Amino acid sequence: MIGVKAGPRRGSTIARAGLGWLGLAILATVWQLLGMELHTAVFPTFITSLVAAWHVVTSSTLTTDIIPSLERTAAGFLISAIIGITAGMVIGHYETVRDWTSAVVDFMRSLPTPLLVPIAIVVFGINGRMVVVTIISAAVWPILINTANGTSTIEPTMIDTAKTYGLRGRKLFLKVVLPAASPQIFAGLRVALSVSLAVMVVAEMLGGGSGIGYFIANAQQSFNIDGSYGGVIVLGCLGWIFDTLFLMFERRLLAWQRGTVGGLLDV
Amino acid sequence: MSDSVLSIRNLQVSIQSRDGSMNEITRDVSLELKEHEFVSIVGPSGSGKTTLLRAASGLRPPSGGEVIFDQKPINDVPKGLAIVFQEYNKSLFPWLTIGKNVAMGAAEYSNQERAERVEKALIQVGLSGFATRYPWELSGGMQQRAALARAMVSNPRLLMMDEPFASVDALTRNHLEDVVQRLWDSSTFAALMVTHDVGEAVYLSDRVLVLSARPSTVLAEIKIDLARPRSQIETRRTGRFGELVAEVLERVEEAGRASVGIEDTIQK
């Protein structure tokens, strides 16, 4: 046979995206059937919940709760990224700093977030700033640890090369350490993104004063059961949007890495 | 000696091992490298050749002795000194194209002059047209040529090479040796190369220094009086080439025998 082409190892992008939607459709169907079968107020059907979700995003809740939640998550995540990447690179690059800080880092990151919320409420009050601080207190660790790890495992030859070309201090970090550690940094950022969303909800439920977490808790307490399910759907969609945007961004920035991982390194 | 580019005087390097004890890698190495001279350092495996080169280039501080480059003692990698490492795949930055990698060596020039120098350096190593490729799109030999171009782009006075051809196959190695020879012939830089390949050292050098086993000293110095320019086939066919290789090899073997049992206890 002439012109035999190797088929793609994993199905085409369209087929794979299609499978994702099919999975969602199955979940929705099961939910719908279960809701119809149980026929109880505490477990509304999928369609009832979807309608409630639609009400959430089309009512004033959008501006009073959803947008503040998005802002807090974005702020908490971005501040975590700046702190985590900077501190992570310094900790990873200097062995002495690593020795000094490892116990502190291990202590801090082991503290469960719900434990910190009451303290944050005392310090900052019931507001958005408390939510942002709580997000940072949880999301900074996966970024910091992955960055430190990625930095400490950079090939010494690479650092030597950078020094040969006069890169020192800030330039060394920005031009060599940051890109060299970026695959691990992105892995940490992705974990931190889902942590940010989860902590945002918990903090808002416990004392946000507003926000989607506050809305869900409030709807539940005022027997607006459909509303809380609607809120959950909205939250799930937000998580999905965040992750999709993140992956698009990562794919652009780490395009160089696909070739090196593809086994072409030692031709 | 005013015409020497590099003077290494009684260089001593000890490295602290994990358990805190000091390991003497280099005991006493001295060397004068004259303008446009090509000197190779060979030694048995584990004789601390890479450590010596790192100390001589200012990448690590020596424990004793001093290194004078261009009349000035160095405590950091000085301007005018370029280094090519063995592991091109760890030395080229994988997130930068070949052109941008090479441009790293010419950061101090204006944009226009930098572009011109990069273009010229890539032509010199036979990589013109590859500026927009990424390192992983190139073969090993091509990547090492890119690393050479990066070293050459700033017109260094001294080029240091650490086992520059150890990671490629034999034919590519011959080819790369000739690329280096051509660069050296057509330029004015002095070269200091560390290698375990005796044939390669003889083929390229004016002088070959043989290091003893660790803690290393200079065991012998062999002058290479082969005519230049040299050619892989004609030069290697001559009886003199064979004699010189045998002579160097004999000294390396001597050094190696003395070190059986302690070599390779620490990574090179």
C-alpha cells in the first residue's frame, strides 16, 4: 500500500470534546431521572435546577453575588501567584533559604482553611477582603511548593550557562529560572486555581457577606432549595470556564515544551 | 608574560561533600595560555577536569591559587570568556529559538549589530536558516553547533570547552572538531578544552596537558607539532599523529592506574 499514514494516537480534538459533552449529558439525564423518581423538594430535577441557575445569572444576584465572587477569586489567585512564584523561586534557588523555610512552609500549608476563616473574620471582618485573604492563605502553597521544586531541579548547566552570559540577580530569575521552571509552576497554578474556587465558596459561606457561597448557604437556610442547586450549577460552570481559560493560556506559554517532551530531544 | 591570555597559578579546589568533609579535587594546577593558543587538558575519568574548568572560568571559586585573565584576577566569569558545555541540551534554553539562544551571547550590542552578529555566527557554524527553529527541532550535532555559535557571537578572547563533543556520535564528532578548528583558524581566540578523548585533544591542540588522578596535578605536558591546518584523514594518517596519541595515552594510563579504586566515587 502506498502512502500509509500513521493514525492519530488519541482521537481528534472534536471527537474528544464531543465525548466530554456526552458525559455531561449522561450526568444530566441521570440527575433528571433520579429527581423525577424521588419526587422530593430536597432533590429537585436537573431541569428545575437549571432553570434556577438561569434565574441566578439573570437576576440581580449576578451583580450582588456572582461578580464579587469572580473578582475575589481572581484577586486571590493572582496575588497567590505573585507571592508563590517569587518566594518559590527564591526558596528553590538558594539552598540556605530552603533550609530555613522548609519547616515554616510545612507548618503553614498544613493548616486547614476552615480553621483560618474565623481568624480572618476577626481580623478583617465579614467582607470581600476576608475572602481574598483566605483564598491566598490556601492557594499560595501549591504554587510556592511547585515553583520551589521546579527551581531547585533546574539543570546546573543551565544556570552556569546563564551566568556565563552575565545574567545575575533579577535577570537570572526572570530570563532563565522562571521559564525553566514554568512547566512545574503551571502545574502548581492549576491546582491553586481550583483551590481558590473552593476556598472562595467556603469563606463566603462562613462569612463573606455576599458572593455565590453566601448565596448558596442563604438559599439553603431560607428553604430556597432549587436556588441552592442552581447556585451549585453556576459554580460548576465557573470552575469549568476558569480551567478552560487557564489551559488555553498554558498551551500558548508552554508551546516550546511540547517538542522537548515529544521525544525529539536526542535525535 | 604579557602575551598570556590566561594564567592559572597553583589552582586548588576542594568540594564539601554531603557529610561535611572536604574532598580535594584539584591539588595544584598551573597553566599559561598564550594568545591564540589551543590547549587541551586530558586526564583519567574522575580526575576533576570539569571542576578545574569551572574554577578556571570563574563559575566556582577556587580554594587556593588564582586565575588571571587578561591581566586581571577573576572572581566571576569575565567578559571575553565564552564557555561551551558538554550537555548542549541543558545548555541551550529550550524555550528560545536558535536565533534567540545565540543572541544571548551578544546582549551588550545594539539590536541591529546583535542581529548581524547572530546571522554571521550561524553562518560560521553552518546553521544559517535555522534561526527560527527551536533546539529540539535540531539534531545533537546541530545543537552543539548552535552552542558554539552562541559562544562565538561576542568574539571572545578565550573559548573554554568542557567535553564539547562527548554527547554525539563519532562521525558527528569529527565534523564538530573541524567546525571548531575552522573557527579557531579563522579567528584570534585562545582555546582551552577539557576532554577524555586523546585523539581529539591531539588533533586540535598545540599542547596537551595530562592531569593526574584526583587530587589532580599536571602530570605531563606534550607539545603537538603537527602541521596546520589539520585534516581528519591526512593528519590522522601521519605517523607523527599516532606517536603523539600513544605518548599522551601512555601518560593518561599511568595516571589512571594510580587511581584505580577511587575514581568515580564522586560524579565528575
